Amino acid sequence: MAQALREAWPRTKALGVRFNGSDWVEGGVALDEVIAFGRALHEMGYDYLHLTSGGNVARADIPGAEPGYQVRFAEAVKQAVPDAAVMAVGMIFDPQQAEDIVASGQADIIAIARAALDDPNWPHHAAVALGQGEGLPPQYERAGKAHWPGYGR
């Protein structure tokens, strides 16, 4: 089915897969299976691999969820399939943590779902936190914090 989807989906549009790096249960998916699955998808021509965990088994005992707790699964696939574009997830809110994950080679892309739900302007705020400009589109530039009276003084 994955091959049929790759063949049907236009190469001009990104195609990726989100899959579990762990089920967090005894007898669940093993890391070597995760790596093999990721490698196979990459060889089929999938554009990115999005590693997550849990959620498929009701009795799962997910360990203390803390920022970045799922990055290890993305890192394992990235190490095994270095040419693949790999996405990490797992309560990554802090811009510096996201930058460090990418800079260290643990993943190529960071999923920021909860961070973006909490702050729809997270990418702009993250850019500023990392020393870049807000990168606002022209029609929003006057709303940027740099234009707020007293900001940065």
C-alpha cells in the first residue's frame, strides 16, 4: 500500500509518514523494526519520516513525558538512514531545544504541534529568541513587537 501511494502521489508534492518509534508496551514495535520500516519508506521515495510514539495501545505505560522525550526514535532512524529527512516530535516548545536537536543531527525537522496550538506565532517568536528577525509578512510587519512602544528599551 505504501508503494502504491508513493506511485500515485505527485512527486511535486511532499509525501511523508508519521509512525511509532515505540508502543511503550512489552512485545510492541521494536526499534530495529522501526528503523527497517523507515529505511523501506525512504527507499520508496517518501520525502520525510515523522517519528512519534504511543497512542496505539490502551495499556501503554508511557514514561514521564518531558520536552523531547520522543526525540530518541527520530535520532535512531536518522543515524540508520542518514539521507532521510527525519522529523522529531515530543513536547518540543523551546526554540533553543528545537535548534539543538537539528544542529546535533538528531533530526532534520521539528514538529511543533502543541507549541503552535499554544502560540500560533511560535515560528516568529522562535526566530527572535534565536537571534533572527521575526520574518513577518509585509502586511503584518506593523504588528511585530519591534514596533511596540517601549519594546526592547
